[in-house]
Amino acid sequence: MKKGFIKVVACALAGLFLLSGCDSLPNGSNGPHEVPTTIKADFTQKEKKGNWITYGDCKVETKDGTAVITKRSASNTGIAIPCADYRGNTVKAYVKASSENDSMTLSLKYEFYGNVSYVNIAAGQADEAGITEITGTIQIPDNAQNAMIYLEASDVRDITVTAMEVSIEGEFNNLTGTPVESLEDPTKTASLAAAYADYFKFGVASPATVMTNKNDSFRKLLKTQFNSVTPENELKPDSVLDAALCKNDPAKYNEAPAVHFEAAKPILDYCKKNNIPMRGHTLVWYSQTPSWFFYENYNVNGQLASRDLMLKRMESYIDQVMNWCEKNYPGVIYAWDVVNEAAADDGGMRDCYWKQVIGDDYVEKAFEFARKHAPANVQLFYNDYNEYQTSKQEDILKMLKPVAAAGNIDGMGMQSHISSGLNIDNYIAAAKKYADELGVKIHITELDVTAPKSLNPMYDQGVYMQKFFEAIIAADKAGVPIECVTVWGLTDDMSWKSSTKPLLFYGNLSPKPAYEGVMCAINGGEVAKPADYQEPKTDSTPFVEDYEDKKFTGGPRYSSVQKIVEGGYESDYCLMNSEGYAEYDGYSIDVTNYVGHTIKVTFAIKSKAPTCKCTADIDGTWPTVAEVQTGSDEWVLGEGQYTIEAGTPSLTIYFESVDMNPFYLDNVKIEVID
């Protein structure tokens, strides 16, 4: 999945009045101090003084109160606002900018005991005037150090920023005088890898900062618990392609792009030294591959490369990367994700540079080249998310069957970024179908499970993990060739989805109930209920929102943004939903208190989108509660019913538009009818 810029940016604002500096020690404190609730970038001032810094390898010039970002070496370079004092708070980030890039994204970067994590906040595209405004909220972990929010883009074209700020949402939790959490000894926790040795490898994704960290606790956790490693970013094209050499001498590197492996060496060295096998991730991907790679002379202001030239570059890149790793680290990498996320969410193949320049057969060509150049005994995988969803699975199978027929693929990588709402039986059936129809092995490659929004989220997550791994064990025994399960990150605080607490270990390295659930699946027993366990309660009181008090109870699904605006349905005000990454980034309402009942949902909605829906948030199926035809920008009434099965730990429903157009919502009512 997407991560941010790998290069560690040192904390540059120590001692400034508005911004705190770096923590003096990982668990130390500079003492509590006054903190402003808003940090605005002042582009009339130079960086640091103006509460902003240059982020990554690019150049920033200020003029007339704006910041112009040029010479961007990678898509994830730009400008940042440090906000170290905001740890432990939910913050709102805002930017107003213009660019010829297709889209821009606000992201959070922070450290914890020297390890670096990245979380995308919100993305946006330009309006008719060419202006992109992005607003999003994010919870910064309590233990985050040197936090900053930065602007990046889908491409390396220039960006002009006219406004950027970060502000506290709600009541400020001042942790400036509070030390970050101390780490527990990870060697005292029983090994997952040892427990599952008779079934499959138990792997983890890790950044190279774990290997270079002066604190060895994270390495101890990795070595104790796991027997397979996937680098988070260090073998992705953005990290491997040598931008300077390619751009400075395009004639020399025209058909064979220059590569380097400085980012990957620490993690490769560690795995070689400790005899830990590695999954190589990833060779061909639409994201984190610099756009200049697809242009004549590596010049984004020129013409796209021809199909023939791009095929030569693809083959050379695959050959160089695979065989440099094998030559210098023989036998360390046992599998490669050759192609990542080539299937589109809305059907067919994803539109991207690879498809535009080479054509629909770029996936087949990538596997053809990989098979040609792969060292002996290295397995070749396709990797994707939402791979268990029926419609997307059919698209993936259609795309991969010619690859399988040519004998160029060994495995299917099921990313599995899921929630406890995923139907486990459907998931296992999807894994079996890939194995049967393609004749391949199965790796669960990027597992994380969002903690439910329930009364007992950590316990309920643990119970679900036990059921999930019991099903994997049963499938493995039944002949589904599951050979590796990899969790995407060491701890919750290091996760790209840190606010959802999706992993097996807390930030202090202690095991969670989720870890306990995984162990119970193999050893027997049940996840222990916590001392503060709360019995789930039901409440048949109707949920009603008309927004006349300018308030709303629900919240964003992923990176959507809600606000109260004028022009309601038969009233003064309504709720507006906008922004986000996809059509399913909508307005979410918790209906857990109606578990075991049938609910009726009524609402008024309007949008330029042709269709808007109310959907139950259940992974893999996302059942429709109500669907209305919009598009005329007039208010339309919607109504639907849904039965929430007894025993469901938590459930939300959400409103969405089919094409990411903003929608306006009013007179929402949810009531029990059975």
C-alpha cells in the first residue's frame, strides 16, 4: 500500500515560539508549554520562520505570499508544517494549491523511537478554475514524535501553494510535558512464527528504520515473532530508480534506467545476517513509480515514451532489480510481487501510465520478463486489495489467466486490509478460487484488521482474529495452499492506518487481544475478556438529524469531509459531504445499538452524481440499504430497510455518491421496525 517519503526529515523548528522542537529523548520531555491551536504557514516568511519547511528533494520559492514548489524529484516531495506538539490530538489539515498534477494529497509523517510512519489524510483534484482545496482530519498517535503534515502529488510537476494550515479539532490534549510510552521487552512474548510453523510462514512488513534504529527493541520483536519480512517502501520503484542519473544523462539510460539500492540495503543486510527470508515488494506498480520514468528522455514536459521503449525499460528494470538482489543477497528473496494493484475498483484494469504507454497486456509482459530473468526458486506473485470482493476477483482472474496459461505466475497475493465486518467464509472461498482457477499458491500479504467501533474494540478485534485464523488453518488443512501470512506493520503506532489500531501489538510492543486471538486459533482457548468489559446494549430510540442546530452525530468514512451548509430540504441547513479518495468516502453513522433488529432508513439527498446510495459497511459485500437517482441537483427522497444480524459486534451505514461528486443530506431518520 501507499506510504510516504522515505528520507527522514530532521526536526527543524526547535525553540520557535509557535512550534515545538524534537524530543530530547525518545521517552523524555521538554516540559509542558503553551501551544497554539492553529499553525498557519506564512509564505511571506522564509521556511522555519514561516512555520513551514521544504519536504524532500525539491525547491521552494516564496513570492507574493505563495510558495512555488519546483524541481520535485519524486511525487511525494513538497512542503510540510511541523506539528510535534499536536501528538495525541485529532487535527484538521487544510491546503489550497494549484498544479498540473492530476491530484494532490495531504499526509501525516511521524516518528516513534526512530521509526518512521506515514498516513494519508485526504486527497483532492482541481476544480474548474484549476484550484485544489483539500481538508481532512487525522488522529496523531499519543506516542508520535516530530509529527508533520505535508503536501504531495500524483506527479512531479510544479505546485503553487497559496494557503496551508493545521489546527486542533475539539478540546486540546496537551501532551508536551508527557513522556512517550516506554517499550516492553518483546522477547517475553511467545512466537507467532513458531506457533504456526507447521502451516505457513508468519511474516511482517517493516521499514528499514527498524534495522538502523539505535533501539534494538523493534528488531527483537521482529526476530522473536516473524520468519518472513516484506520491506514497506525500500524496494518500490520510487526508492530504486536513480532520478539524478536518468535525468542527467537520458541518452545513456534511455533503455536501461539507472537504479540504486541504498534504501533497501539495511533491510537486506539484516535479513541475510539473521537468515530471514524476504518477499520482494514490488516491481511494477501504478503508484510510487515516478512519472518521469514513462516519458521520452525522462522529461515530464515532453512526450510519453513509445510502447517499444517502455517495454525495454520495464524488462531492464525487472532484470536489474531481481538479479542485483540475488547477486548481492543470494537466496534472501524467495518471492516477488511482480505486479501490484492493476485491477480497478470500478471494474476492468486500472487506468495508469503502464496501461497508457504499453497497453492492456502490460501485466502479461511484466510476468513474462520476470519469469525470463527470475533467479531459480524465486516465486512470482500478483498482489491486490479488495481481492476477495466478487466483482474485482472476476476482473483479476480474467487478467491473470493468460499469465497462468503461459506458466509465468506462481502465486496470488491477497493484501487483506479488512475490518471485522468481512465475511470470513467468503474470504476463504475467494482464496480457494484463486488457487483452483489459476493453479497458484496463496500468500496473505498485507493483513491488518480495523478495530470495530464497539464498546470493547480491542476484545472484539481479538475474537474476530481468532475466527479469521481458525478459518485459515482449516482452509490450509483442506488443501488451500496458503504458504505465508504477513501482517502489514509491527505495531499499531507504526501502521499506515494507526488510528484504526489494526495490528497485533500495541505501540509499546506488548501483545494485544488481537495477538491473543491469533494464538488461541492455533493453541485453543478463548480471548480473555478485559476487566472493564461492557455488555453490548441495544436501544430502539430513533436516530434523527435535520442539521438545524448546525451539528451532526456521524462522521467521515475514510478521508471524506462533512460540514453544515445553507439550503436544506424544507429547512435552513443540511450536511454537505465532499472530498476523499473514492466514491465510498462518505458520511458514516454508527448503528450498533440496533443490532438484532431491522431498521428503516429515510433521508433527503441531492447531488450532481447520477446515483447516491446508503450502504451497510460490511467488507466484501457492502450491501445497499437504499439507492436513489440524483443528478438534477434537486432534492430526492430515499428509503430502505436492513436487518442487522444478532451477534454483530458493530456496524455503521454510510451515504455515498457514485462518482465522488459532493452530496447534500438532510432529514436523516433511522428507526427500528422489527
